[in-house]
Amino acid sequence: MGLRKPPLYDVHADAGAQFTEFGGWDMPVEYDSIRAEHAAVRESVGIFDVSHMSEIEVSGPDGTALMQRLTTNDVAVLEPGDSQYSAIVDDDGLIIDDTVVYRLPDRDDPVYLFIPNAGHDEEMYDRWTSFRDEWDLDATVEDVTEDWAMFAVQGPDALETVSATTDAPVGDLSKFQAQYADVAGVECWVARTGYTGEDGFEVLCPWDDAETVWSALDATPCGLGSRDTLRMEMGFLLSGQDFDPEDEPRTPYEAGIGFVVKLDTEFVGRDALEQQHEAGVDETFVGFTLLDRGVPRHGYDIATEDGDVIGTVTSGTMSPTLSEPIGLGYVPVEYADDGTALIVLARGREKRAEIVTPPFIDN
């Protein structure tokens, strides 16, 4: 089976984008350079095609109950136009995926759109429909991944950029709020959300209208390469890398997102997470900087100064903002305090490192 392509694949190719496989999609990784695109987002505004992200719509009389039982946050607090970050966990409390849940305007009953990561749409559709049927809930579940294109407009000038394309008062949206708005004459779902640490919006528009909306948003085109460096500077998790149910099994508490776990709700995995919450974790997600030359890479060992291996690097890069190497990974909690000296074993060579609680930049 070939790679899936976003609706603007040819537009990106004509703009000189280089492509990479990600989550089963063929996506632009960079246009000009990762460093230039990263700087555009930190200093002005960039736009990312994130149409590879999955979209699942849930509605019906029992739609709220289904969402509540399959995500860790409290869906019941959402009003139309609200959204929340959440986790999807298995019976053991291990993260299967992280997601943003939007409550759309009601259609007789509440309607939710949640955004699993790239390549997870079929898995999540199957999970939602299987549990719906097992629990005999009256809910409609639809995989609408290829109904929507999705663009992330991020940076200090994001509000000005999006406002120039619509008469809707998008500037009145608080973080994690959203509304329908005509963007360049196309009805879009516009959310004040993002994955860069900057102010910004994620704009969902009909798949067939993608080029109209993309062309109207006057921002520097950015690929997944700079999206990765931007999120690492903030210490944001990457599904399949900073957690993975098979290769890097972690709970929300270990991964540093315990704030999305609402133990006063009933969801799959709740009992296991309650036990861990009471007992505490043995290992936790941390950030670090290298004090020696080099770049930490996924899979490198983290060791004590005495050479005892205690953890693994899950993400790492040369920070374009700081011009210094930064990384993320898991270590025992007793080594997680800021300033703790450690060693990263980069291809057998010892590199001095120091724990730094993300974000790495002031933002």
C-alpha cells in the first residue's frame, strides 16, 4: 500500500518541498531550511500542512459517555467551542495516543471531533466502535480524516495573519477555544491551538477547499522538520517516539502529562492510573542539555557520572533558538532535579549533560 498524500501534495512539490514518510503519509519535511522555518515561527509566522493528523467525529445521545470512557480528561466540562488535551490509554494505563478533543456546535446532541496522531485514524475508529458496541451505547463514530485538511498557523503574527482572511472575531478566542469562521470564503473550524509554544491557530477546512485556504494565509511554509524542533524546545511529547505502547510504554504520569488524568471520571485504564498516582512513579520524563559538542539522538543511553545506564534519549536536536543541543528522555525520579549532572552515550562517546526542566526557552 502506497503512502497517503495530503490534498496539497502537488502544491508543496511545486514550492520545492522535500518530503518524508510520517505515520503512513508523504509529508513536506522542509522547504527552505529547517532553521529558517523554525525562526519564522519564533519571530513572525509560519504555516504547516498537518492534514496527516487523524480526525474522528463522535455524536449521538451517548457520544459524551463514549468520549468520557475512552479519554482520560473530563469531557463533560466542555461547552461547544471548547477543547482539551487528553490521553487515550489501555487497561494498564499506558498511553496509546495523545489527542485534542473539540466540542463542535450541537446537532440535537453534543458533537465531538478528536484528533489522534497521524496514521492512528483506523485504530481509533476501531477502538471507539468496538467499545461502543460492547457497552451498547447509542453513538455515531465517523472517520473524517480525509474530509478535512488541517493547517497550523503559528507565531507572534499568527493572529494578524488569520484575521486578515476572515471577518470572524478569532482574536476573541482564548487558548483551546474554537469556532466556525469563513476563511477566504470557506467555512472552517478555527481553533486557538498548536504544537509550537507560540500563539497560533489550527484551521480545519474541507479537503477540496484546501488550496483556497492555504493560499490566503500569508505565512512562511514550514515542514515537519521545524515542527519537530519547535515542539522539542517546548518539551512536548511526540507520539510513537516519546511514548509508544510497544517500544516506549509510558503512563501519563511518567510522561509528565498527569494533568490530563481526571480520576473522578470513569475511563479505561483509570484503576491502574489511580494506583500509580497513589504509589508514585519510578521514572519520569525530563529535558536536558548537552554540555559537550554533539547532538543527542533517539535511542542513546543516559548514564550517571559513574557510567551506570539509567535511561534512554527519546528525542533530541540542536536547538535552533539556543544553538545548543537539547534532548528529552526518561530517568529515575531521583535524577530528575534541575542541574543534575548526567552522561549521554553518543555512539559510545561520553557527553556531559545537565537536567533542565522544559521548556528550554522563555516563551
